[in-house]
Amino acid sequence: MELGCRNLVGYCGGLCLLYFLFISSISPTAAVGEEDPSSSSALIISRFQKYLQINTAHPNPQYYEAVDFFISQAKSLSLESQTLEFVKGKPLVLLKWPGSDPSLPSILLNSHTDVVPAEHDKWANHPFSAHIDSHGNVYARGSQDMKCVGLQYLEAIRRLKASGFQPIRSVYLSFVPDEEIGGHDGARKFAESDIFKDLNVGIVLDEGLASPNEHYRTFYAERSPWWLVIKATGAPGHGSKLYDNTAMENLLKSIESVRRFRASQFDLVKAGLKAEGEVISVNMAFLKAGTTSPTGFVMNLQPSEAEAGFDIRVPPNGDPEALERRIAEEWAPTSRNMTFRFKHKVSVFDKSGRPVLTATDSSNPWWILLEEAVIKANGKLGKPEIFPASTDARYFRELGLPAIGFSPMANTPILLHDHNEFLNKDEYLKGIEAYESIIKAYASYVENPRSAGSKDEL
Ligand SMILES: *[C@@H]1O[C@H](CO)[C@@H](O)[C@H](O)[C@H]1NC(C)=O
């Protein structure tokens, strides 16, 4: 069936939206319980391996293999499914577990299907073999980031269905492409679509990070990338001459200033006053200067131009105006014949001017429910954090929706994008229990029952 539709894609141009008919499986799930063979740990782990073995690494992710995998999982769980292609060749699978009250905002469990490339020769085992060692560690690219989460959602739903649980709110699962290359053709297009609007989403769960200790980590915001390029110009001259205001001298003054600022931010982290995600980070990404010669650089010439590029990450509760001023007045002042531009700059504010973050206090019932549900599943939560880099969650938060980043991996070294990425199978199974508890709490949460009652009276 996917094959047929894939051929159809060839006829679509530009922003192509392809629907699958909602498939409602006719075969009802057999009465399940502990005897249900599909709920055995061995089978759960073998399904995890199967997903990990699909090579969805850039630059040539096998997205359609992942689509086929999820469509067949959906069938086995009697979930409705559709495949969307906002951009040709970049399919997104959307599954639905319908709730009994479709008027209530729904729950979206998001995960990305792509992974970053792996340097095969630096791994002890092939990164797409999903080898399990004697400790139960499952080694594969994507085992932490974030194929674990995508399938844990489904395994949790499998358990809830087996227990006879019926959701009141609808639960959607989105398996999106391209997160690792910015999510522009995946989660971003999805979040901006009419289809998404029609889902009436009330809360989004997305990825977090592994935790080396026993506390799960949660993320309520992320830092915005500002990719800054500063450029200095100055009179060229002989390499032997001492004179003021050369491009190199002007740029070096700026670099010194940037480094002082970097150290001041890093000191706050080192002193334990702020977490990594709470400070503005600045790292030099490139230095571009010099006059090239066939053997390298001309050495007796002071160049007339010099450039440096910085990857800056700004937390949503940072002070972006102060940073803008610092850039204009200290890092690239016109008085020093310097200019600056941003290669990429994401606002720390949403469309209505509010900082892009999800509340983690009693003002946000979804946060309280998650906290309680994790504890109920015998999990421990650390203090909520700002994600140090970017994830797809930002596209949902920018719409004003609450989104919580959570990948239940405690007692696990942080190995995303690293060699020999792994997740222990017991940790994976524990994570399923955490999601079972969370999905159950979310899907049975009836917001503001009083106002629902008054609606009935009208
Ligand atoms: C800026 O450029 C002008 C024109 O080239 C030059 O006269 C001046 O000295 C430069 N100033 C600095 C601080 O580099």
C-alpha cells in the first residue's frame, strides 16, 4: 500500500501533501494479558532492534523503510495511520489512538526517525546491527537519539491497550523526518500545517537527553542559535611594519572581548550558579583571514580583511537586547571599522512576544501530571532544564503550545552523536513503564470539568 502511494508522490510537485486513508484495522486485538506473546521482553527488545537496524542516517536516510515499519506496528495495535509528505521523499507517519471525547485537546507524542551519520570504523560493532552485549546494552546509532523514544511510545500504548485502558483524549504519534538537519521539511512543515491545526493538540512530548545519574531529565525550553559572523577591514601593509587599525588587529580586539564574555558565562556554570542551558554560550566556529599563496599564505603582507564566525546559543530567559548591544558596541563596532551579520538567528520570543518556554509549575497541569506519572512509575525526576541545543520541540512551542522534552534514560552515559551509542535494555523497558504511566494520566485528564458541564447546560 505504501508502495502505491509512493508512486503517486511522483505526480505531486512542491508542497505535496499525501494522505493515506485512515486505516482502521478490522481484526480486533485478541484478549491480551501476561500470556500475550507480543508483550514479552524478548519481543519488545527485538522490535527495538528491528527499528534500529533501519539505516535512517543522513545524507541518505531510508525513510520509507521506517514508514513501512511504523505502518505495520500501527496495524498490529489497531491504530489509525496516515503518511504525510510535505516535501517529496520526506515522509512523516501520523498515528492516532482515538479518545472517547474528541472535543478535548489531544496529546501529541513526537519523535524523529532520522539519525546522524556514524563513523563505522570507530564503532566496536556495526552501528546499524543493534548488537546486544552481555550486559544487555543495545548498541546502535539512534539507540538514544531518539529511536528509543519513538518505539517506547508505541510499546506503552501496546501495554495500555492490553490492560483495557480507553483514552478520553485522542493520542497522536508523529514520526518525523529531518530533525537532525534542522527539521524544516519535517516537524516545522507539520506544525505549520492545517492538518496539525485540526489535531487540536494540547500538549507535546518530544526528546530529552540521557542522564548519567538516577534522575530522569526533562526540558522545558531550548537555547536559540545565533550564528554570528563579524568582519574587520583595515589598510593593508607590509608585514614588517607596525601601524594601527589593521584588519587583523581590529578583529583580534573583538576576539579578546568575545573570549572574556565566554569565560564570564562559563564561570557561572563552573561555580554551579547556572546550568549549562541557562547561560549564553559562544564558541568560535571559524577564522577566515590571510592572503593565500600556492604553498599556504603570503607571510609578509597584512591583509585588508579578516572574518570570524561564532556559534552563540541564547536561553529564552537571557537578555537578547543586551547581547545585541554588546555585539554592536564591543564585538563589531563601526568605530573599529567592523561589520557583522547573522548567518542564522532564531528569536527567543514566540509570535506574541513571549519567551519560548513551557511552564514547569502548577500553572501548567501537563507538567504536574507528568511529574506525578513518572513518580508513580518508580522514576525520579531532576530539576527541569533548558535544552543546550535545538530540537523539533521548538516548532510546537513557537505556536504557544506546551512541549516537554523527555527521553527516559537514567543511569546512562550521554552518547548522542557519539561512537558506540547505546541504551541498556532494562533502562529501555523501564522507560516504557514511564510512558505508560504518563500517557494514561494525560489521556484520562479532563481539563476544567466545571466549564465542560456548563457547556452541556447551554
Ligand atoms: C577605519 O577606516 C578608516 C578609512 O579607511 C581609517 O581612516 C580609520 O583609521 C579606521 N579606523 C579604525 C579604528 O580602524
